[in-house]
Amino acid sequence: MVGINKRRVRIGMIGHRFMGKVHSHAYRDLPFFFDLPVEPVLSDLAGRNEEELKAAADAMGWASYETDWRRLVERDDIDVIDIVTPNNTHAEMAIAAAEAGKHVICEKPLALSVSEAERMLEAVRKAGTVHMICHNYRFAPAVQYVKRLIEEGRLGRIYHIRAQYLQDWIMDPSFPLVWRLKKEVSGSGALGDIGSHILDLARFLVGEMDEVTGMMKTFIQERPLGEMSGGLNARTDRERSGQVDVDDAVAVMARFQNGALGVFEATRFAGGNRNGNRFEINGEKGSVRWDLENMNHLQVYFTEDEAGLQGFRTINCTEDVHPYAGAYWPPGHIIGYEHTFINLLAEFMRGIAGETAPTPDFEDGLQNQRVLEAVEESARTGTWVKVSRPGSLTGQ
Amino acid sequence: MVGINKRRVRIGMIGHRFMGKVHSHAYRDLPFFFDLPVEPVLSDLAGRNEEELKAAADAMGWASYETDWRRLVERDDIDVIDIVTPNNTHAEMAIAAAEAGKHVICEKPLALSVSEAERMLEAVRKAGTVHMICHNYRFAPAVQYVKRLIEEGRLGRIYHIRAQYLQDWIMDPSFPLVWRLKKEVSGSGALGDIGSHILDLARFLVGEMDEVTGMMKTFIQERPLGEMSGGLNARTDRERSGQVDVDDAVAVMARFQNGALGVFEATRFAGGNRNGNRFEINGEKGSVRWDLENMNHLQVYFTEDEAGLQGFRTINCTEDVHPYAGAYWPPGHIIGYEHTFINLLAEFMRGIAGETAPTPDFEDGLQNQRVLEAVEESARTGTWVKVSRPGSLTGQ
Amino acid sequence: MVGINKRRVRIGMIGHRFMGKVHSHAYRDLPFFFDLPVEPVLSDLAGRNEEELKAAADAMGWASYETDWRRLVERDDIDVIDIVTPNNTHAEMAIAAAEAGKHVICEKPLALSVSEAERMLEAVRKAGTVHMICHNYRFAPAVQYVKRLIEEGRLGRIYHIRAQYLQDWIMDPSFPLVWRLKKEVSGSGALGDIGSHILDLARFLVGEMDEVTGMMKTFIQERPLGEMSGGLNARTDRERSGQVDVDDAVAVMARFQNGALGVFEATRFAGGNRNGNRFEINGEKGSVRWDLENMNHLQVYFTEDEAGLQGFRTINCTEDVHPYAGAYWPPGHIIGYEHTFINLLAEFMRGIAGETAPTPDFEDGLQNQRVLEAVEESARTGTWVKVSRPGSLTGQ
Amino acid sequence: MVGINKRRVRIGMIGHRFMGKVHSHAYRDLPFFFDLPVEPVLSDLAGRNEEELKAAADAMGWASYETDWRRLVERDDIDVIDIVTPNNTHAEMAIAAAEAGKHVICEKPLALSVSEAERMLEAVRKAGTVHMICHNYRFAPAVQYVKRLIEEGRLGRIYHIRAQYLQDWIMDPSFPLVWRLKKEVSGSGALGDIGSHILDLARFLVGEMDEVTGMMKTFIQERPLGEMSGGLNARTDRERSGQVDVDDAVAVMARFQNGALGVFEATRFAGGNRNGNRFEINGEKGSVRWDLENMNHLQVYFTEDEAGLQGFRTINCTEDVHPYAGAYWPPGHIIGYEHTFINLLAEFMRGIAGETAPTPDFEDGLQNQRVLEAVEESARTGTWVKVSRPGSLTGQ
């Protein structure tokens, strides 16, 4: 068997829809592609709707299931709590898991507020367990390779990052008021759901932001009630409607501590962009461009290339030299969305095995939350808002 | 002969470098491609350096030249004054030209300030002559076609415009302090030079802005002295240096009167982007994307395309149905940068012939100036700034 | 467990390197993504080098292993023989497997010759078991979608197919003489290895060929000895060298039975093309373009699109309406190379469950072999060569 | 005036439609962009339909016109005969022009046959005047830059060229039987009209071909009568129809003298490709890709680029270092189709001034004709046909 004789890391996962499927698959594929010191085991799956939960557990290969997530946290034979539920449940679950001595991995955004996020970070620090937040796009080989180029100084001083996360799945006004469109459940709209990803990529690649100013907008303010039904699909109640109280779109300008400028945009109203998570970074010595919809390719430009031969190179990041790519197929044989999670979970497992202190962790999640909150405040006040420095909790 | 027996429109142009070459060429090509009621004649060219001026007049086919631009304005046998000089001279020249009863065409940005721009508009209104500002990118066939699509409602309600004008010609810190980097001559840096173009395109395609907030930055604050020497090249004085007092980069967020959101960025520090004037517009029924470096192609997406077959269409805007394209070559035979000026000047000539009231005119120039000034104020104050409504002058 | 209570289909696989890894992974992922009537089980893996074999079996999750493939064929508790060994072994193994009553799936090209392929087809027909050949690129959602468009008449009469399979992994003259470069083992070079894929896609999408003419070339005729070491990498013996007796590159012109023209090129000497499997098909009513390196995207053009809005649409084939895409992630979340095999094996399992008669099968493999052999003959003789009609064996 | 005091080169042009417009424009623009030792003058235009001819002469700025081209050849005050008429007239006109001591420039293909082409070459050699054939695509800056890269050995030994010239302007079966579809007037169809261009580019960039084999096809064999009416448009006679006796599409495989392989395709039935003149060349050290519809951009790949950073660079060939680009606009300001002719005619003028011996000349035209004739013969016989070596005439 794959992973035979390896230490088993028993996973308990709370939630079983889109992200539950993604995580379950990644755990299953992980030992096939990576030779890790530990082996993840799909032990226990928690959810509220027993019928759907049982079907999901069967379909995805979980050994058991629980209709009360607290039971899962209480189990002695669970090492990891993986939280893939709506955002308003993250804090309670993560804190309970940490208090039970579990390693914790949580979907983004970490919480509904900075104060929740701080309590979560406190809890995992106190527990001394491994913690991660699922900003999976950091783990595309092309993105990791950009990180390496920047760290090696290949782009020089960074002048600009411009990033967009453009989607179009709720443009139809008859698309219902699912949880992602309710503030009490999701905290925010495009900002927390997809804006958080590009702001995290910016922190990862360019550094911390000093101050931000944001603009938020809800284009469609009333929608029929309804709920998610798998992936990004939804079921609609045609009789009743409700108010959308989160942003359909958000834009952000940022000044980074290192002097770089950032311009960000996240929207669910950019027709034709199914999942357009894109960025361009310009530095003194070079530039890079990336787009999730064509995630294996990276464009790289070097200022010092020979005159006449200067141009963006389109690189298929499937060579052994590209981070994580060697785990998969030969050059030119592309990987997809799911592999970003496999790579992320490989780091999580290495962390649990004591080999590394994997990031992004809850500290990153907290700092991301601080940026999100600063954006919201600036959108409300119309002014620039300082982003608190990372490193210490507010109360300390 | 081309244009034989047509009414001759005698041009006097002030300035003879990059833009002087572009305009001269366009006037020369105009009658070849367009059957217009009037014919432009390259009558008189003005400049200060007689040696360079004479060489330019010879090389570009001007009948005569003047070392004092005022002589040109005074001539009775000149119908049009075309101003392609640095920005700090536009107001004086345009006003003098208007007062002498000339038609006036002026490079962008119109002026150094809103008050200058207002005086210019007053002057041409009083003169009753035809006036235009050279926002030439409006005249790419693809851009005109976008205008038509939007006017016909093919994109529906507009949600977003995001536009960038990315260049990299002054990234080298040893590139000198040319006039475009001096506030007293140019008014601003990237903002007025290239930002003004994308803000004009936004006004043209999406409508007027209600308020803006901007961020400006000068990455390289000291440079050797020097001057432009043709195109975007420069001569450097290696002994002396000076302070750059304009922006190297600017970003703007805008709220439009019609509810759309705008995100703009103009920079001369985006390595690898020689002339990356790009925009994407997302509407309720469709989206468009355009990039000047590949200006013949337009990408168009329709929300209502058949399921499974939805995607951005890459359209080569060289068909007869695309504005201005029929004047040139058969489908698939592309045109270039210079043709945007030929198209613009065709409209100017039609205006002079009394057929149309061509735009963009000084009113557009003024309104653009108001946006630029609001961006500068917001960058200074860190707050959102309202953009004055077009239609009337401040003093009226 | 995934697939609990389902009928188990016990796989015995011969070979464990690049293709072995791909198939193993696909079997493992299959029940996660597809709700099939049967469940594949990784029962037994065969290979010659026991050390490598054992390591591979462990790493990929096979329950047992055999150093003699014949043992695997003899086992009663094996339902399927999956052949991923070099081409010169396919015929013997497949025939033995069929005679033992197994379902058989075999990597491409099916055999070294038409006569081998005919014997293989005879054997599986006689056995009455399910058989497939692994032309996996048929199973990219975009390719299946092209098939559907053509079948529905959306492209009308087909005029052209031009396809290239461009690679560059052996361009370095010091790359060794691995089995893929030896005629006795591989049958041919680029022709059988990658040319067979695009010729299969052409048969799948456009139909049968009437006649072909080919050109073959070996650019580097002597190489150091060596062997494959995983993926497309190799180990080199620097002391000894040998003659390359297969083609480095091949080009083919074809006339199809339906009147279409085909132009094909397969080469391992196209620098910069890691895995450039590309085709364009032009029909009376539309055209399509596809490229494996960006396999989720399909370009589609319709002749009858509105004037001015005609252009290739770039479609991200990740919608539910695109074949197989619904099994994976929401729109815009791309899949990769490995998923073509998962999709192919889903069809194989459905065939074993009696639901379908999956293709491409050995009949396709034989017909592909006939095309390959006609190409080789034409390259030798310099004339056009008729391709035998499919449907019956030579000896019948 | 532009060109004042320069030696005037008086042009007499025969023909005034699509190509007549292109040449006329190029002569007019030439002195504006290039500082040449001579200045072209649009002296006399010949055609048969006086009404259309007069209108064309007026619109394009010709000083006079003649309804009999022979009058033009007889004039003492004409230095150059420029032939832009249908192919069946080239030989007679060019020979008459040469015999009258004129410089001769002729549209492609040079003639209807190798024997005609040989007589044309003999005539200009005997006259000792300057001669060129208008393979204008050689003169795109990107193509010239490829030539330089190859000559400098930057691509190393050439392995492959694959080129397509794909159009779609006659796909509609109701498009009429214009002269380009009649063998007696045009000699061949797609082969001579557009195939000749890519075969010329192959000769220019890769070298001479040793042997070829071709495939030709006429998809629509009967069409209504009609004639060209400007550009690639046509007027149709709906009552009468006729047989198409030229190829709608042609494909060619070639072996070059230097060992490279060529694969070519020219068709007017590739829907969505308005003017898709594309090539890719693969050499030992690098590859290039070019596409006329995006002609300012060149893609270049170098085998020896650093691992991880290998990829095709997209180069905007508008820098001073790119051939001819410096004559136009600053980097990033693109040029178009018409500029290829301006560049070509600049070389013609330099030739007439005695500065250079410009190519492609009639020798190239003859050699191209030999390739075309070999393709036609091979398509007829189904075998490979040797291409006669250039350098001497058959009869010598």
C-alpha cells in the first residue's frame, strides 16, 4: 500500500461540499505524488445534513461521519481538524480544535473579523499545533517560482503589483442569495472570498502593506432566496427574496512597506471571466504575469535581456526546476486547479511531521484579515487606512 | 492630383518632434484614404531651433517655416493651428489662435490646469471655430466599434472598466530629466501624459465620473539633466542632475455617474510594457478587452452566447463594418498606430467642412483636465474628490 | 469506502514507469470523480527489475507484484490486463491476456506492425472481452466537445485538418539511445509515439483517410547508449554509442474519404515545444483550434456569426456542458493531463460493466497502425499509399 | 518639399486596384519615412477602363494616365514600370518594359510558368536594369529580424519550417469566379496567390529546396461568374456560372538542400483566418514563430536559455534594432500591412540609386516559379519532384 508503515495522520474534516471535495481529493492523491514522512487518512467527516453527509462520506472515501462537528473534535483518534465550512463557523471550530490539541487547517478567509482571527491565532499558538490557512494559489508551481525569482533578486526592487480576481457566476440577478452573499455568514462578498486570495498573493510575493484605500459596490441589491448546491451552483426559492448585504465587487489601492504600489480588483460581475485570478508584478530588473485560468504558464520579462530580444517569455512551469512540478508529469504535461491543494497539503503534512513550519498559517490569515478590515473601513470612510503590522496580537 | 479642386485647408503647425511627425504624416495620408470635402495643406511649420526646424520642414514636406509661432498665427493664409508642443505652451498658443479666428487642434493634455483649460474653451467658443484635442486612441477601429456596441446596448448596463497604460521607457535611473518629467512644463508625469488617454477612453466609452481617488508615486527622484531627441529617446548631460517633480506612476479608482466602477493605472515603470494601453469593460450582457500593442484585435464576450460556446471572441477589426477600417485594406491586413491620427484628422476636416461637430473637443479636454486635477487633489489629500460636471465653465 | 458494495474490477498492469504511473493514478482517482457501476482495484503489477518494481508497487499502491508478466495473466483473480510496456511487447501480452479471457487495455501504438495488430484484434474479438487503446487525448473535454460539434454538423462539411505534435526532449545530441529510438523496440520514432496520437485524433474527428504520403527524417543519427529513467528523462552511458534507426520527425499529407485534406507533423526537434499537440480543423460553417499545452481552452469560430463580431472564441471547457468537465470542479477551475486518462478509464470501466462498447478500441488501434504503415511505406517509396479500409481483418 | 533636389524616379504603374492602391500609397509615404538618395514620382498610371482609371489616378495622386499600357512603356520620361495586373499579363509587360530600358517591379507570382519567368529574367538581365518581385512579407521588421538571427547562427542548424497561409474570403460558394480563380489568368489558385508568399519566405529564411511533393484540391468546382471590385470584394453575375480550374487549397512537403524539412499549406477555405500567414522555424539553438495578423510581434525561443526560464519570448519588433522599425515610431507603436511595401520600395529605390542590388528580384521570382511548377507537377503525378537549382536559366 501507498504509505505503508508510515505514521498515519488521521484527518477529521468539517464540511463536505465544494471545498470538502477538493480537500478530500487532495488528501487521497497526496501520498501518490509525494514521498512524505506521514500519511493522511480520511478518518471522519462532519456535517449537518445526515443524508448528504453520508453520501459525501461514501463518495469521497471517508471512514466515518458525524452530524455534530464537536464529536469529531473530541475524538482521540483524530490528529487534524480541517475546516471547510462557511466563514462564520471558522473561529469556534478552530479554537475548539486547538483546545483539543489538534492540528488545524482552515479555509479562507480565516474569520469574520480581526478579533476572531486573533483569538484563533492565540488558540493554536497556545496549543502548539500546526496551523495553516488554505490560500492554495500560492502553491501553483508558477507562483512558487515567482516567489523564488523575487527572493533571488531577479526582479530587483518591486515597483508594482496589479492583481485582479474576476468571476461572473452571480451576474444573473436571479441567482439566489446563497450564504456567500450574506454578511453574517461570509463576513464580506467578493472581498473575503476572492479578494483575500489576491491580497494574500501580494503579501506573499511583494510584502506587507502599509496602507490601503478601498471601494466596494453591490450591483444587485435584492435576490431570491436559495442555497449552494455543489460547486458554484445553487438552488433557488422563486417565491421569496432578500437583501444582499455584501460587496459584489471591490477595488483596492495599496502602498507597500517597501515602496511598491498595489492595485487590486475582485468582482463577481466580470462577464467572461470564469475564474480570472491574474497578477502582474513589475520590478526594476524584470516583470512577471500569471493567470489562474492558464495556471501552468508564467510570463517573465527581464530588463537586461539583449536589445531586440526583449519580450515576455511564456514559460510552461512543468519542468523539474519549477517547484512541485517534478512530483507530477514530464515537461509540457500540465496540471490543474486541484494540484494547488495537493501541494499545500504536502506542506501541511511536512509540518505535522516536524520537518517545516508551513505557511500560510494563522498568522498569515490574521494579517490578511487585517488587510480586509482596513479595506472595509476605508470603503466606509473614504480615506486611506493603515494596516496593522504583523507579528504580535492586538492584546499583547 | 489627390484633392484636386477641393477646398484647401491650410495647416500651420507649432512643434515638429515626435507628435509633429505623426501629425504631418497623417495630414499627408489623409486624402489618399478618405474622400473628404476639403484637403489639408502643409503650409507652415513653427519651432524655435531654426536648424532642426528647417530640416524637419524639408523632411516632412512643409511649404514654409517660422521660428516664432506668433507669425504663424498672424498669417491670413492659415486656417488651422495645430499645437504639438509641450503642455505649458498649449493655453497661450490655442487662445492666440482662436483669437485670430483659426480652427485649433491641440495635443493632450489640453493644459496645465483646469483654469487654463477653461480659458482655452472660452476662447474657441468665442471664436466659433472648430476645435479638437488629440486623444487619438479613440480612433482605433476596435475602440470605435466598442463605442458602437455600448451605444447599441450590446453590453447592457456597464459594471466595470479597468484600464492600464503601462510603459517602461524611463525605468533606467540614468534616463535624463526631460521636459515630460518637469512639472512646470508638463503639469504632471504619467498622469497627464498617458493616464489622460485612458481616462479619456473611459469617459468616451463609459461616461462621466462622479468622484475619484488617486495614488501617485515618483520612484526615481533625481535624474541627470537632458532633453528629448526624437521619438521617446533622449540626450543626457552626465554632469548635472535635478529633481523629478512629477509622478512616475499613478493609480485611480473612480465611481461613474451611471454606477460603474473604474480602476486605472498609468506608469512608466512597468518593464516589458512598451506601450501597453489596455482596457477591459464588463457589462451586464457582455465584456470587451483591448490592447494598443495589438490594436487591430478586439476581444468580445456575450453573456447570452449559447452555453458551452461562451468565450471571448478575438476579432480582427479590419472588416468594412468596423469604423474607419474600410478606408484601408481588405480584412486581415492590419493597420497601425499612425492610422489613429489619420482617422482623427479625418473628423477634424469634416468638422472644418461643416459636416460634423467633431469630438473629442476642448470641452472634452477641459473635462479630462478636471479629472486629472481631481486625481492630483485626492492623491494629495488622501480622500475622494468630486469631479465637476461638464457642460458649463466654472465662471459661468 | 469509495465504491463500497460495487463490483470490483481487478487490474493487473504490466509496466510501471511513466505510463504506469499515469494509469495507476487514474485508476485511483476514478471512483472519486465518477459514479461508476464498478470499481477498479490495483491488484497486481508486473515488471522485470524486482527492486524498481517493488518500489513502484509500494509507491503507487498496488496490492502485489510479479516479476514475470505471464503469472499475472494466469491469475484467476485478475479481470483486466493493462499493458504499458514498450511497443514490441504489446502483441504477445495482449494476445496472451485475451486468450486468458481478460479485458485488455494497451498503450499506443498498438503494435509494431499491421499484422501484429490484426492478430491482437482477432484475439480480443475471439475472447469477447473489452479492449481499448490509450489514445487519451480524445478524452480532453475540449476534444470531446469538438467531436460533438462536428457530429451535430456545427462545422458543416470538413475541408481541412492540420495537426502537429511538436516536442523537443531529444534535441540534445547527447541524449541517449533509449528504447523509443530503437526500431526493434518501438517500431518507429516520432511517428508511432506522437504522430499516432494526432492521426488518431484526425480519424476520431474527421474520419477515415483514403491515402497518405509521408516524409521521415533522422536528424541525429548516432547517440550514446542509455535508457529511460522516469518521465522523459534518461540515463546515459558515455562510453558507447549506437545508430538511431527511427525517425526524429515525420510529416504526412492525407486525403480523407469525405474529401477533407489533412496535413500532419510530428517531431521531437521543435525547440520550445515541450508537448505541443495542436490541431486546427476548418469546416464549411466553422473552425476549431486546440493545443494540449493549454488543453482546457478551445477556440471556436462560426462562419455565420454576425458580421463585425466574427472571431475565434476562446472557450474554457470547464462547464458542465463540456464532456467530462462536470465530474471535476466549477467553471474556470482547470484540469490537467492526468484527467484525460481518468476519463478514458471511466469509459473502459463502463465497457466492462456492459454499459457501452468503448472506443478507441483495438479496431482503432489496428486502423491507426494501417495509417502508420502507409506513412512508412510512402516515405520509403516517395508515392501516395492507400490506407486499407477499416472493418475487416486482412485475412478475412 | 520632401525630397527636394533629389533625383526623381518617375513611376509608371500598370494596374490600379488592390495592389495598385498599395503601391501608390507606398511610393507616396516612402520619402516621408526614409531618407533616400532618390525620390519616387507618381507619373503615369495605366489601365483599361478609362472611367475607373481616371478616378483611381485622381484619388491616388497620379499625374497622368494611359488606357494602353504600351504608351506608358514607350514614354521617355518614365524610369520604372510597376506591374500590378493579373498574372497572365506580367511576362509581356515586364519584357516590354525591360526592352525599353526601364527598371521593373512586378507583383507575384512572377509569371504563369517557369518558361515565362525565364524569359522575363533574361529580358531584365539584358537590359541591365533593376528588377524586383513584390514578396512584401519579407519586409516586415519581424521577418527581417528572423533573417538576421538565422544568418548570425542564433538558431543554429535549421530542422524545420512549417508555414501556413490561411484565408477564407472565397468560402461562400456564391462568391463569383473572379480572375484569381481562372487558370488562364492566374496560373493557379491558392498556390500562386498565397502559397508563393510562404514558399518565398521559406527560401529567404531557410534556403533552397531540393524536392517537393504537393497536394491540391478544389472544394467548390462551379461558381457564378463575376469580377473583383476592390480589395478582395467582388461583383456577381447571378445568371451564369463557370468551372473553377484552380486550386482552393494546396499542401506541400519539402526537403531543403541543407537538410531541413518544410511543411506548407495555403488555402482560401480556412474559416476564421482572414489573412493567416504564419510560420514556425525550429533550429538546433532556437525557434521562431510569426503571424501576419499580429505582424509586429515575433516569438523567439532559445534552447540555451537558463533552465526554468525557457519559453518563447513575445517581442514587439518596433525597436530601433529591428530592421526598418526605426524609420517609423517609438517602441510599442505598431505599424501595419502597408509598411511592408514601403520597406520593399525603399530597397527598390536604393537599387535604382545604385546603392544595392535589391532582392527578391526576378531570379527569386523565377526560382519561386520553379517551386510552384514542381508542386503542381507532383500534385499531378503523386510523386516527389526535384526543384531545379537557381543560378542559371534553363536554356543556358
